[in-house]
Amino acid sequence: MRRIYLARHGRPDFPDGEKYCLGSTDMPLSPFGRLQACLLGRELRGMVSAVFTSPLSRAADTARFIAPEPVVITGLAEASMGDWDGLSFREIKLRWPELYAARGRYANIPMPDSESFEHAQRRFAAAVGEALGQSGGDIAIVAHNAVMQSFLCLISGSDEYRAAEYRSAYGGYYIIEYDGKGFAPQFPAIVPQFEPDDALCAALMEAVPLPERVREHCRAVCREADRIASELTAAGRELDAVLIHRAALLHDIARTQPEHPAAGAAWLRGLGSPELADIVRQHHDLDAPAEVNEAAVVYIADKCVGDAERIPLERRFEKSLAKCKDDKAREAHRRRAAEALGLKEIINTYCRKEIIQ
């Protein structure tokens, strides 16, 4: 018995956050899609003898997280969406309102000048056979939603194309057993679980990717957060040291994005960790500045570290003041400085010694 791990690529980089109708349009992975691909690779790497992929970059780049040189099979590409291919669903709804509504009721209605469901189904099934013929043992195939759904319909003997069990989340996968004669799919699709350790945190930061100077800063903040948490724990404050450690490592994971605390929090929430997300969201502005909790430890540790070295808190704010370009930024800077210095005094008083300079 062989296993096929049939995986959907990570989330594409949709312009302006809108959803698009993607077939042969070659839209790359978004940063969050790369994080999803990283989790998928961590789960499947070492479980398969070969990895096969669609030629489209969103699939091929996902597959490279499982194996550095996946085998490209043209027949694994997404179905062509015809005149709708590469358009936002907002634009499609405006230009083809009746057809859009009809497809919402029955998805097998063809789009203008698109590849037929039956043709895409046969093409993809042949490509799966080609992948099996080129390999032995268990394999991974990274492909796309529509062709995966058509194949699952085929091997399940169903024409319920829109059935919930045939729809995988980005970065999810199906396990399909193959005995040499027929296929036995397992439902529902599996979404890799987000269980971060130091190795995964490092892999996620590389996947985005983050510049090395930002990764060095995250590691330095983690060391400082670990130190502060240890002192607080010794003084009797109960804290989740593991949560602090992971959040400090990942606090700047979205550093290259606008509004990076909110962006990083959204990514981590999307991966399945609301606890980490909440701390990352607060690493610039605390919800409760006077409360000594896990978010406060990561917040103050970040303020105590320059690029990658510990510096006195006052000096850190003196240096960062020069980066403020207008009165609004300077006012926010003064507020953050006052909150950080106040938190410093609270923590030092609690520990009965100066653990934060």
C-alpha cells in the first residue's frame, strides 16, 4: 500500500488583500503562504520518497519546503479559468453578475473560455498516474484547489464538486491510499498543527524571509525576555516562560510589513496560536502598561535591546527619538517611553533589585 499526500499550496500574494480567481495565472506565494508552506514541509519532510508539483510558482515554491528539488509535472497545473483567470472576484461579480450567481449554486457551470471540468479531471488524474509511475513508496503532490477537487470527486465516485470534504485550506493536505488498482482518500483534509519550538521559529523567520539583522535582534530580545522572566519567577510572579520565549523569538516576524505588530499577530493567529498572536500584537503598545504579564515581559525586553545588544532603557529611547519625523510620532514616542520607564520601575520593585537598567 502506498500513500499520496495531496497538498494544496500556501496562500497566494493577492493584491490589496482581495481574493482572485486563479487558474493559469502565476501568482506567487504571500509571506503568510510561505509560513503555511514551511509548516507543511515540516510535517511531510522525511515521510515521502519523492515530491511532485505543478509548474505554477505558488505550488512549486510550496513544494520546495518539502524537498529542495521537486519534480515538475505539467499536468498538475490548475485548471484554466478562461476569461475570469487573474481577475478579482469583485470585478468578476460586476462584469458577469448572472453567471457569478449561477456558479454559486452549481460550480460545474463553465466560465467563459475556461477548461472544462472533465478535461481538467482527466488531465490531473493522468498526472497523478505519471507521478506514481516515476516513484516508489509514499509521495507528496503539491497542486491546486480546483484540480484537487476534481480528482477527489473522481476517486470517490462523486459529482458533488463543491462538497465540503473536497475543499482544503491553503497549506492543507489529504492522505490518499493507493493499492496499485484504486484510490482510497481519507477525509477531511489535514491542516498542519502549529507547535513551535526553537527550530520551527528559526525556520519561519527564514521562510518569510527576514533579514539576518532582524533575526539577530529577535534572538537577542528572546535572551533578554528569558532573563527577565526568570528573575520575575524567582521573585514569585507566575509566568508562562515557554510562551514568553516563543513570542520573543517571533515578535518581529512581520518586521518588513506595514504595521508589523498587527501583521505578525494576524499571521500567528492564522497559523493557530492566538496566545502568541496576542503578545506579538502588543510588543509596541501594551493593552495594560502597568500589568506584569507575558506581553509586558516581551514588550520591555524589546525596549531593552538595540539591534542585538542590551542597552539602558533611557538610552534606547534617546536614540529612537531621532527617528520620529513629526509631532504625532514624537508624541507616541513620549508615551511609549513613559510607559516603558513606568513598567521598568514596577518590575524592579517587584524583584527588589535593578534587573532592568
